[in-house]
Amino acid sequence: MSLSSESGSAAAQAAAETIRARLGVRAPVAAIVLGSGLGDLAAQIKDSVSVPYAEIPGFHATNVAGHRGELIRGTLAGREVLALAGRFHMYEGHGARTAAYPVRVLHALGARVLFVSNAAGGIRRSFAPGDLMIIEDHLNLMFRNPLFGAVESTDDRFPDMSAPWSPRLIALLRESAKKTGIPVQSGVYAGLLGPNYETPAEVRMLATLGADAVGMSTVPEAIVAGAMKMECAGISLITNAAAGISDAPLNHAEVVEVGAHAATRFATLVSEFVSRL
Ligand code: HPA
């Protein structure tokens, strides 16, 4: 199979048919990607039915603690949603196309709003672990691109990236934060390949480049969403101060634990956001 057919729009259509047959998907108001430690939101989805990734053509097992590996259909705040609990990270050895392939499947299932979440290290010094950061823009520092190769029928060849994070949805997130009284930060997410956390020198470089938070996901998804003209929004949960910002060594257990503490705030904010779509 060529690069594009394995994880492209035709494969996504076929996967969507399989999922429709299993879950009877109705047009969702949003598709939600749940990041490390943020999978608890899945428990808030009512009347939910799910398919394990193993049963979706082109999907892979997820082996990272805090990532469950299922596609869920149900309602949040009374609105129809799809959710992905678990994603394919490039640091697991997946190509950028594969990392973003689930977004193509969500699009094929009728989603036109994509909401992504992730765990990230805080670069801006005013950020504290547990903060929720609205993603205003991103830096693709993965040195890979999910659109590399033949252009897909759903995509623009040269997508505009002047507003990959929808100003309309950012405004809705801010309104939702205000309404629920949940404090939010906002900033620029830098996506790196991982899997090692950054060195202090790299974090200083990222700060110079304009990054406020750093993580190992999300960017391929946002690029593919942009190429398909989906509206995209996202929240980074700041799980730790990035390397060198604090002296503490970093570890994944801490990332998952901070996620667990933020789970309720995150779920409340996302539900309010979904109710406004
Ligand atoms: N760096 C990269 N990815 C991360 C971090 C970090 O400090 N924290 C959570 N994900």
C-alpha cells in the first residue's frame, strides 16, 4: 500500500463505515480527543457506546499509561459527541499520517469541530501544574508533516495555517471558562517528537521561539483538521514546569496524576463548551 492509502481519506471512509455499523453514529456537534490523564471525561459521556481501537481498521493499540484506546459515541451536555480515549503518538514509532489518521475518521463520521486535549510542560513562568491552557497557536517542531505525500481528496494541497486554532471556538472556550468560574490560561503549544522530555537548553530555546507549553502530540491532528477545514480548538493541561523552569526531574506518573486532579475542572469546562456549540 502507498503511504497515503493506509491512513488517508479512503481508508478513513471505510473505517467510518465499520464504526457506523457498530455504533450507529449520528452527526456529532464535536469530536473530542482526550489526552494523557484526561480520559476521565469519557465517564461523563451519557448513553455511551464504544469500539476498541483494535476493531477499527487502520487503528493501533495504545500502550501508554493514561491512554485507553477506544472510540466512544454518546452525549455530553445533551449534545451528540464522539470521543477518542487515546491517541497514536509519533514517539511510539508511528508516522505523522498515522498520528493524524483518527482525525480523518472523525471527519468521515461527520465531525466538523475537533476539540483536542493534551498534557504539556509549562514554559511560561507564570504557569503552574494543574493550569488549563487554551491553545491559541502552535509550533510544529516535530519535523514531520501528516500531509506529506499525495494530496487527499478531503484536503487542500497547501492549507492556510493563519488561524489553525479557531478564533470562534477560542471565544467559546473563554466564555465557558467565565461561566463555570474555571481559570484558564492561553498560549502557544510547541509539538516535539519526544519521547524524552526536553533539556533545559531546549526549553530556553522554545521560550525564545515563542512557545508557552511543550508536548509530544496534537500538532499532526491540528494540521490535518486544518487541511480538511474542520474547526479546531484545544486545551493543554500543564502537568509540570518544563525542564529547567523548575529543578524537579520529570516523569510520566506525575503527568497522569496531575491529570487526575484536573479531571473534574477539565470535564466541566469541556461540557460547557460543547453545550455552546
Ligand atoms: N515536555 C513534553 N511533553 C510533556 C511534558 C513536558 O514537560 N509534560 C507533559 N507532556
